Amino acid sequence: MFAPMNCSIMGRAQKNGFLSFRTVHLRDFAINDYGQVDDSPYGTLAGMVLRPEPLAKAIDFCEPKKNNATVILLAADGVPLTHSLAKELSQKEHLVLVCGHYKGVDERIRQSRVDLSVSIGNYVVSGGELPAMILSDAVVRLIPGVIGDMESAETDSFAQNELLGCPVWTRPQEFEGMKVPDILLSGHHENIRKWQKEQVIPRLPSC
């Protein structure tokens, strides 16, 4: 499931020593020989909920207090993942990412083990693994040294006051009758920067 963590920027970050990533399998802490880690919820809700015992053991196995870790639960009702949050988390020494599943996790885990719940959007996916990888990618690329040209990350969408990035062009100068704007070919850096800043306004995300 976590194979993408070994590819591209994430893979290079690990190879170059900027990142150490490992997975902890919840079923290693199952409550019985059948590998049970979930149960039906109390009340009238349908679905299954991750039990607190295996989750608590799995989180404690990571020794979050000893490692000065921030324990993050990936959940649909968490705070939105934003660039500013990713930048804040990139300065943390150790993150423990708890991947929810099914209907969610027992609320007592949130109360006793979780420091922060994070959502990647107003929708639901089958488990927290994909959100965990998205959060990891957003965080790790902001660690100094991970990206060769840090200015590239600093001019990405949302890096400047949570605004979207400006449109970009590359060679050739003409493609299918469409030309690169003359201003970008002018060589006047100050005018170019001013023009690029103006292009951000029409690209603001709609509500």
C-alpha cells in the first residue's frame, strides 16, 4: 500500500537521510488469533469501528512521548490539510500517522492518544493510508534540502498567503498556434514578477 513512499521526492528524501519512514501493522496487535482489530459500534450506526486496544498498543509501540512525536489521526472530520499546516508539521521531529478505517476509530483513542486530527477534504475514502501519504508528501517536500531548489516550493500554490500559483509555460514558444505571453520573453524580471502576481487573482479557488 505504501510503495509510493519509495518513489520520486519521497524516495530520494529517505535515501538522502531527510526522512525515515516505517509502517506499523495494526493486526500485529489484534485482540485474538483471528486478527480482529474492529467491532460493531454501540448505538444505531452501521459499519465497523477500530477497537481501542490494538490502536493504543500500536501507537504506544511507536513511543510517541519518548520520540517527541505528534500523533495525527487521518479522519474525515479533522482540520483541513493546508499548506500552512504542512509547513508547521515539517518542523516537527517525529510524526505518528494513525490511519483510520471503516466507520472510524473508537473515540477514546482520540481522547487519550491523538494530538491532532487531519482531513484531506470533504469526502470519505476507504482508509487513512492514502491521506497519510498525501500528508507525508506535502510535509516532507517542505523540509529544507529535500527539494534541490527550495524556491520552487516557496512559489507553489498556497505557499504565498494560501493563493494559487500563477500559470506557467515552457518551450517551445509556440504550440498548436498558442504562444507564450510576450512578457515572459521580455527579460524584464520586475515586470515579469508583477505580471505573474496579477495572474494569480483570476485563479483564486471558488467557494
